[in-house]
Amino acid sequence: MMTKKSFFMRTYNLNIYLILFSFLTGFFGWSLGFLESTLDLTLPISLDLSQVNSYLAIGSYYAYVAMSFSLGTLFASVTLEVLNRIRFDNLFNYFKSIYHTCKLRNFLTQREKSEKVTTIDNQTITTYNPINGSFNRCAQKSVVDIRKDEVKVFIKVPRDQQGQKILVDMTSQLKEEVSSQHADYYFSAPNRVRNNLWLVGKKR
């Protein structure tokens, strides 16, 4: 059974990136503007840095333009989703989807980022475990979309064998966790389509 991503699923991470980018460009624009005004006030009149100040002003302007563009795109994305929910579903489900997406990502995240290795000299050293890092990057792409008649859970399958093993080992626990959070829906067995894992629940 082929399952397609909804608009909410396609734009969830994009909206997060837009929020972060807006904060970053806004702070960068404010910093450049603050630096420009500080140079005007503190440097001697005889020292001509008008060209530097001009560059700072231009940088600050374009940083604010980038922030405005990001916020505008974010506003359009959220507005479309909200209107779609009001018309075809329930606005409350939009906020529930955000909440349960955060819960799912937290559930999937592997906390153990290092592993202990014993050397030939019987010395124990701690090394970084790249497998968990790769798995967690995939876990942060997971999304839960809650609708009146259906719940879709999307999980990105890691490309490496070790990451896939972690996901396979926790599949039954994952289904139990999702089912317990959405008791009003009946979930079928997880369905893998290429590098995507889907759990779909139908209203009881």
C-alpha cells in the first residue's frame, strides 16, 4: 500500500528551519546594525569609516530582508495548513499533530552517544558511537499527522545496516507506543516503502 506524505508532513521540518533561520538572520541583522551605530558613536570624527558603515548597513538590510522572506514563507505555510484543517478536519488536530510528533521523536532518539571499548592492554576507553548519531538524524524526520478518521506516522529508515537493526528491534515497541497514545485508532502492521516506514491508524 502506497502512502503519501500530507502537506503537514512535508512542511513540518521546513517550518522549523524557517523559524531558526528567521532568528539567525534577525540576530545577524541586529548585530550589524548595532555595530554600525556603535562605530558612529565611539570612533573619532577624523577617522573615516563611512565605507565600512555602508557595508554594515547593507548587510543589516539584507539580513532583515532574508528574515522577512523566511517569516512570510512560514506564515503562508502555516496559514495554508490551518485553513485546510478548518475546512476538512479539525484545527485542534493540528496542534495535536505537533505535540505527538515531538513525543515520537523523543521516543525514537537514542540517548547513548558513546560506547566503551576494551583494548588489548585491558584498558577501557570511551568512543563516540556514530550509529546512534545517524539513527537520531533519521528519527528527527519522523512526523505524526492526526486527522479525524486517520492517523499517519512517518519514520525515515536509516540507510546503514546498524541503524536499520535498531529500528527493527524497536518496531513492536514503537507500534505499542503509538497505539497507546492513540487509543481511538486501530493500527495495522508497520509498512515499509523504500526507505520510509509507515504506521497508519483508522478510527475505531
